[in-house]
Amino acid sequence: MTNLNDKIESFELDTDQGKFYSKDHVGKNLVLFFFPKADTTGCTKEAISFSNLINEFEDLNTIVIGISKDTVEKQIKFKSKYDLKCILGSDVDIKICSKFGVWVEKSMYGKKYMGIQRSTFLINTEQKIQHIWNKVKVPGHAEEVLEVVKKL
């Protein structure tokens, strides 16, 4: 579980653009948005929202990565289908999700199961967690994250 002001441990992640190594990006801000499943309604809206603001994030020295348990192949198809601009990460073995505490027990129609809690983490240039959004509601979320990045 990661908390506010924690320094993140170095991690690597398979993405639609190849391997991402967090240690190679010290000196940049990092937005990690965790979403349950590629190409579902809420997750698509969230990824499109971040993609629509990608130039503004990049102008603020910020990398945006969406992470789910989907395979790299599924992320590539998802990205292509909606012309997404953010990096999409594949955490099939849930190592990153577990590290950030977003792999949680969920419940639907009385049935319990494990899944990703929609959450976003803002990590500053020194690899410290500056802001955490848990149980994210999609409308307006990417804009809110951008406003917080502007204040760093």
C-alpha cells in the first residue's frame, strides 16, 4: 500500500510502447490512473479524457499512464480503437496494482470478487506521491488531476 508523500519504489511495466522503467523518468511527474478493464464504458471515457489533455500534461513535464490487468495486446487494440494518446500499461500479474493498493475485494449483486479499484496517483519529479484519488468518478477527473499538476 502506498501513501501520500511516500517515495515510490522503482518499478517496470509492460506497455503498448514497450517496457517502462520508472527509474528512467526521475525528473518528470507521473500520473498513474488504474482502471478495471479496457474497452468498457467508464474506462473508455476515463482514457479518452486523459488523452484529450495529453498535450497539457506533457507541457507540464508529466507522463500519463493508464494501468489495468489487460494484456499488452488488448491495450494496443483499445488504444487504436479510440485513438488514445496516453501510455497504456499491462499489469497481468497485478504486481503494480498490489504495490499501489488498488487490487481490492469488490462486490456486485452480492457476489464478492477481486478487482482494480479505479484510482489515480500523482507522483512528482522526485518520485514522491503528491496526491491520491481513490474510488474515482470519471466525469471531470482528468481535468481535476491536471489542475493539481499545474500547482506542483
